[in-house]
Amino acid sequence: MSYDFASLSHSEFEDLARDLVGREVKLRFEAFPEGPDEGMDGRHACADGSIVMQAKHYHRSGFAALKSKMMKERQSIDRLAPSRYILVTSAPLTPKNKNALAEIIGPSLRTVGDIFGPGDLNALLRKYPDIEKAHQKLWAQSTSVLQTVITEAVGKALSQAGGVPAVLANLLPPREATGSATKTAPRDTIFLIKASPIDDEFALWLAPKLEAEGYRVFADILTLQPGDRWRREINQALQYRAAKVLLLCRDATLSDPRVQDDLDIALEVSKELGDSRFVIPLRLEPGKKVKGVGDAVTVDFVRGWGEGVGLLLDALQRQKVPRPAGQAVVDPNWEIFRRRGAIPLVDEAERLTSNWLRAAEAPDVIRFFESTGAIEDRLLDRALEDFPYPCAKQGSGIITFAEQSEVDTAFASAGRFKLKHEIPLLEFVDNGFSALGIERQVASNLIMAMIKRAWLSFCREKGFIEYQYSNAVGFHASAAQAATGQRIPWGKQGARRSSMLRNVAKGHIWQFGVTAMPYFWPFWHLKLKARVLFAVDNETPAGLSIDDPRKLHRLRRTVCKGWRNKQWHGRMLAFLELLSGESAYIRLALSANAALLIEAAPMLFTSPVSTALSNVLDADDEETDSSTLGRPDIDDEVEE
């Protein structure tokens, strides 16, 4: 089926274009929110420059409108100076049309083949049918695609058993097996009949030891949780896969109704198999006899678990309990589950420091200034770039937090503007502004972008080291702000602490920093993420910068491996001391007279419980503890 893409909105067409062209040229394009796009709808950063993709949804407007728009876009394209420019459009194109567009776009277009029209997009949809299915609005009216999707979904639902955990599914007999064929499933599993949570500790100790000897072990502790309903599956696995059943014997365990149910099934299977030793009791405590196996010889674990497991392994070997072929494998989930309860909870409230900085104050309004005459786009774009505060072009005007006098001075070279709307800021973020055709999501993204720009300007003015991570810009303490090994004081008077933001470890200088992301829910705040940047220690204060992201990643995994929560917490608060100085707030300037005030102290939350952790080192001693300087036994130069 060929599409004209009329059913897609502009943003939906952009998403489709990124997916199709990205798959075809084997690149991942960044996606940007709706609003001013600065000449790009997708970007891929590479060593020799950015590859920019732009999508123009001009199905109804036609080639003439597209050509006119691209002539206006030429300045933005030249300003971006991409290493490769790709244009995607829904407007029908002839070879002559493509050649005309190529002349307009200029040298950034490597080849006319980088202009994708609707015919090219339909060819890519046939080549990549999974992308077609992923864009539901595209094929909503396509009977053939809808039929394919429904057929595949129904077939998948009928062919797979839903909801059975992987550990249990491996024990179940084949689904297609029925009648006597089901009973041919190999009996190669040792089942533990136990009660939870009283027997969990023993089961987690015994099971991996049995697996280390080559046996296959099952216990509900790895599979079942309160509320799960796997009774039928457990019964089937017990009936058809159990080679032996280990019954944990103590009065509290045997009084559990579920244990009694499992034991009844096991005794029935014992009769069917003719194996009087099918159920092996493990005596954990002195207690009453068990109905059904009261006269059975027990394996005694009362005198010691180590002695008991030796007797059990000897009994399993003499009774020729099968062991699956191959090397013995111990399921790591036993240890993972054991660690869940390794740190006991204490019924005491605990104050926790978050990585959220609450917004204390924001401007009341944001303003829209409308042009009162002819506007030169080139001059306006240059004025927007030179304006030191966040600002965005909207139609024939600009959206800003600035006042009339600031706008008159800053944009005089581009034209004259007058105040058209003063919009309550909270209402703008929550609802958008219909008079300007701005929807809620677009408004929210616009304000978020303005806050990000204000944050970048603030950190740059402070002199922090800037580093572009894959999805955000990080700022790190520089040598001028914190000397190597210097401890930055933080905390309230009477409870002052200190932490290092720069130090040397394993021949490298590590530099602590953060990235920040604004959020509006559940209230306005900045969320900080800790970052660590490295430089080669060449005996200079700053060190030699490292441009290899893979090496930086290896260094983070080795040098920072030993940092405990106290280090991360202390470094974050020390970094905030550098950000705020003597002030209790971080002031992000939005105009000459408007700012977003951010509290410099992270928010505190209260946990209803705490953990019984040993606290052998105080916050200052943690900074000099040798175990926090990275693992010396791992060479960070070795490829991982």
C-alpha cells in the first residue's frame, strides 16, 4: 500500500522520518520537542560534524510552498554547517524538483539521494515493515496491515503461556504433551517442600550446595510471591518432574496448610512410582512425627547443617538420583535472594537527602512581543543568539521573560516589537496558550528549554568545566575552583563536613560534577545527576583531557567502584557549595529583572523505616579511606 501521509500530524511525520531514514542510513537521530527547531528535526553527532535531518510535511501545500520554505531555511542550514544534510518531505517530487531543492540547500547536501520524497518513503516502508506497524496512525485505515497485526498478535497469544515465571516454566512438561506422553518428561529435579519465610534461610543455604554437586533444585522461594496463583503449575511440576522430594521438618513448617497439600501430592506420586524413598525428611528441629512419613529415616540437621548436608549428599548418591548432563551450574538468584534480607530493617524513621533542588521562586508571567513592521529573519536570528537570556521566536514575534525596555534595546537591529500578551507562567506551562496556537506540551517543553539555557549560562559564568555527555551537558569542578585533594567544607554550622571534588587515583585526576534536568511534577525542581570526569595526571593542575568516551566509562567503573554513599552524598553537597557560594539559593537569570530561584540545599525526605548498617567511619574519615580510591587490582587500560 502507498501512503500520502495525510493522516499524520507534523510531529508524527517527523517521528516516522527519523525512524525510516535512521534505519536506512544506519544512524540514530536525536529527537527534539515541538517548537522552534533551529533548522533540524533530527541530529546525529559524529567526529566530523553533525548530520542533520529535517522533515517537511507539505502534502497539501505542494512543491511551490516547500521550495519557498527551503529558501528561507538556507540561512539556518548554513549556520548549522552540518557535515551532511538530509531532507524528508511528503510533497510529491519529480527529478527536476529534487535538483531545484539541491541548489537551494547548498553544499551541506551531499547528494540528491539525500532528499526523500513520498515515493522514497513508501519504498522504505516496504523494506522495513516493522516501522510501518510501529506507526499505528499511518496504517489505521489499511485493512491488510491491520489484518497482519491482529493475526500475529492472536497467534502469539495462543502459542505462548502467559505469566509463568522462567524458573517454573523450565520445570513444566511440554504444553503439547497430553495423556501418557506427559509422563515421559524426565524426572531430574529435587523439590524442596518448605514454609515461608521460616525455612527461607535454610533453603537458600542448601539449594546452591546441591546445585554445586550437579543436581537440579527447585524451591518456591525463587518463583512464588504473595498473591501469585501457580498452584496448578506447581502441582504438575511436582507430579511429572520430581526425582526426589526433600521435606523440611519442624513443627512450625509442618503446620502450614500449603506444606501439607504439597506433601499429600508427593505421597501420591510416591505410590505411583513405587518409590518408598521418594520423600526424604530433613530433620531441622526436634518435634512431632509427620503423618505419612512418620517411620521414614530422617537426615539429621539438628547437630549441624554441615554434617547434615554430607549425609544428604551420600543418600542422594546411593539412591542414584539423576543429575543433568553437563557442568554443574549454581543459579545466581539464590545468592541474590539471600542478600535481600541480609540488611535488617529497623522500625525507626530516617531522614534521607535527595538529589532534588526545589524551585523557591519563579516569574509571575512570560511575555509575547509582536512585531510592528517588517522583520529581517537573519537579523532576528542573530539578535536571538546574542541575547544573553532565554528567548524563543514564535511566528512574527518573540516569547521572553524580558520587559519592553530590554526588548527594545536587544532587538532594535531586527525590528520593532510591542507587548501583545502577558501570560501567567503556571497557566502557560499547564495549559499552553491558544491565542498563539501553543499547546500544553509545546509550552512545557519551551519553558523547560529556557530553564536549561539559564542553567548552562549560570554554570559557564561560574567557570565550571563543561563536558557533553550522550544526553546532557555536565559541569565539573575545575582546578581553579578546587585544587587536587582539597576538601570543600559543607553543612550547617556545628555540623560542618568536607569532601573532595578533585583528586588523583590510578594515574588520573577525577573531577566531580553534575548534570541538571528541570521537572514540573509534582512541583517545580531541578534533578541533579552525579557525574565524574577524568584527565590524565601529567603533574599539572588540570591534567590532560581524555576524549575517548570508552576509556572514560572504564575509569568510572574502576575508580568510582569503591565510593560509598557517604562519598557521593558529600561530593554532591560540596559541589552545591561551589554553585551557591554564600547564598542559600541558585539564581538562574531569565532576564535582567526575572530569575528562577533554586534552593541550594537538596530536599529531605523521611523514610518510615531505616536499616541497621554498621557505621565504622565518619564522613571525614571516609575521604581518606584507601578503599574509596578505586580497585588497584584492575587495570583501567584493559578493554572490557
